[in-house]
Amino acid sequence: MNSEKRRTALVIMAAGIGARFGGGIKQLAPVGPCGEIIMDYSIHDAIEAGFNKIVFIIRKDIEKDFREVIGNRIEEVCRKADVEVAYTFQSLEDLPEGVTVPEGRTKPWGTGQAVLCCRDIIKEPFAVINADDYYGKQAYIRLHDFLQEYSPEEPYRFCMAGFILKNTLSDNGGVTRGICRVNENGFLEDVVETHDIVKTAQGAEADGVPVDTGSHVSMNMWGLTPEFMGLLEEGFTSFFRDISGKELKAEYLLPTYIGELLREKKVTVEMLETTDKWFGVTYKDDKPAVMEAFKKLIADGVYREDLFSDM
């Protein structure tokens, strides 16, 4: 690896248990020919693109399973590739000063809080991804190249991988996607969280309203700077001032907060289009199709069957 390259981190949000997946830890479901999980492919693609630090955000109660299924193995791969590995834990109790956990709240506070858990270990520009999403190789290359241009003089210049909606739908039920509004210069203006988008004979719809399948959507794959952590911390404090009466369910979501920052013109987010097909295990019935997709990628020479043997 070129030592002159700027250090860049990949932050993987793996703290969530997928309720819709049917009770298992969906992030740890094997999908590759040798038992690989989706995260294996994400980490492979990130290292290949030039990322040299991997940060896992997990919960303490899944640490043992996580290390057994992927953590210990990835640490060995990363050691050989001179890539740093770090862990951080998302917890319900990690709150701003003066805030206490409301009685009856059981879940952590969402993806914004998850990334904020990294504030003590992220000192370099970084990408954020979901653990259970396969993004394809192109997006990692584009994000890594963007992060190489990071300058402390432009601390709030961010990017986002923009996927085509039709490449991100499930055959097995509705999905939530952040539909993007992008200006003529390729910069994000807004992200509208749109729930229950389902495939139809004509394309797709949400709540009976047709949705343009050629729209760009956010799949929670962002390129951010270390200075973002300060904004994220401020936003988390503000979040608690705004959720009165909703304390048991409200979530501090990364795309929602970045959308607020965009509307306030505090940051810029360049949309980096990727035409790769996304896939993930949202529903249990998605798993066979995802396994077939990885088989085809291997048959097409995109990956080796022994995934990390080319590292």
C-alpha cells in the first residue's frame, strides 16, 4: 500500500439486530461459499480501494458472537494487510450530559448515535456503511478517492454514494430508502426518508403513490470528516430538546441529521453515483437470492472463492 496515501477509515454500523429477519443476527448470516457474511465482502472491497482502518460499531451483548463469526478472522486478514481494526460499543446509556435514559426505553438511539460512539477513535476522514448491505466495488473506490482530497480547511465537505433506486429494491417486501434531491452540480440538497417502497409491475410505489425507479437513493454510505463528530455531538444534544413525548421511540438518524445540516447550509455533500447493484438481507427470504448473487460474482471473476486470498 502506498504509504503517501492519507489514512482513511471504514466505519461499519453493526449494532442492530434485524427484527424483520426473523430473530437472528442478520449481520452474521452466512451468504458466501465458504461461510462469508456480507461484511466480509465490504471489508475486502474497502481494503482493496485503499482504506487502512476498520471500525466495528457493535453492542456488548453481541460481542462474543461477532468476534467468533467475523471479528477474529478479520483481525488476522487486516494484520497481514497492515490495516488497523478497532471496536466501539453502542449503548442506550451513552447520552449527552444532563440527559437520562427514559423509563421504558430499550433500544439505542439510532445511526447518528452509533457513529458518535466513534468520536474517540476517529481522527481521519472516514466512510460509514451498514453492516448488512452489499454496495459493490465502485462506491468504495469513489469514496476513498474523495476522502483522499480531505483538507482541514474544508472540514464540512462530505460525500455520499448515490445508488439508483431500482438497483436497491427487495423482491420480498417493502424497503425504506432515502430518496435524494440533487442539484445540477451533483450536490445533495435533501434526503427524504421514504418508507415501504415496493416493486410493482410498472416500477415501484410507496403508500400507493408511484416512485421514480431512476431516482438516486442514499443507502447510508457516507464519506465524512473527523470534524463531523463535533456537529454530530451538537445535534445529539439538540435531538433531546426536540423529542418531548416521543422519548421511547425517537431515533437520531444519520441521514435525517445530515439533511438538517444541508438545509441550514452548514455542510456540502457531493453525490457520487454508483451503478452497482445493491443487495442485502432485509427479510429472511432475501438470503437465497443474495447467496446466488455472490455465486455469480465469483463465477464472473469479481471475487475469488477464497475471498481474501488476493490480499
